[in-house]
Amino acid sequence: MSHPDSGPVPFDSWSGLDRVLAVGVPAYVLLVALLRVSGKRTLATMNAFDLVVTVALGSTLATVLLSSDVAWTEGMLALTLLIVAQFVVAWLAVRVRGVRRAVRSSPTLLVREGSLRPDALRRQRVTHTEVLQAIRSQGLGGLDRVSAVVLETDGSFSVIPTTQGAITPPSTPAVVRDRGCWGPGEDRCGRQ
């Protein structure tokens, strides 16, 4: 134990280290096995729901490893519960529109035919500088070289360049297929 004035102690007892090893290795193996069984979706690019599950998994694993107040079986049950809940919600989101709407956002059209959409930028709290950075990261010089920029559900930007510098809609009926956010003559992504 440490004296109140002596600061943190780098080593308390062998039993604490033994517990971390005895619990940590099986917990890690079980977590990896559960993630593999639950499928690629659990490890996919994250939306808000996935981020919450990931943080909860990390917090649970840390608690199991470091707190002797939590039994190994309780911790493993908690990890399993989180992964099963994420799997069930993802499975339902693919099949039930209401669940999909509750856990996933929709893509938002930020630029159309080279023009920024100020209302969409404001609603999504994105600056024009961030949009221009996304355009530059795709090797394009500026807005005049872009047909569309879409803020995707995972927070990334999709930049659709113009065809040979001309501002023309793409030939495909919908650039963003989840909701058909943008196609010739359509602008449904940014509606209020």
C-alpha cells in the first residue's frame, strides 16, 4: 500500500498481477472469438450506435481486468451481452426500417453541382473549410471540379468529381443509394 504523500506505487502485490493475467488472457480470447462470430459488421466503420458499443466493450473489459469486485463470469457475460445486443440491433436495422432510422443517420448532400448548401452545412455542423479539405484530399482543385459532396452516415465525406471539369449530374440514377439522395433533377438528401 502507499503512504498518502508518497505518490502512486508501481507495484502493489503479486496477487493483483496474477489476477490481471488470469482474467486478461481468457477475457481477450473470448472477446476476439465473440467479435469473429458476430461478423464483420461489429468491426465495420462506425456510426453512433457502433461507437457506443465499442466504448462500452472497452470499459467493460477494463473493469473486468482491473477490478477484483467483478467476477470473471460476470464480466464475460457483460461482454457477450454487449456483442449480442449489437448483433441483434444491426440484424434488425437491415430488416426493419424503424430500427434502421433509430440507429443510423442518413447521408447529407453538402455540395451539389459545385455549390455549397449552407443550410445542410449548418445542420450537420460542417464548415466550408472541411468540405474544401475533403475535395483537396481527392486531388481536386476546388468546388468547380465537383458534382457532389456527401456527408456519409459514418461521418466521412464522399466526393463525386465532375466529368472532365463540366458540372453535370452523374449518369447513375442515385449517387447515394440508401435514400436516393441525389440524382438527375432530385435533391432529397438535404430536405428539412
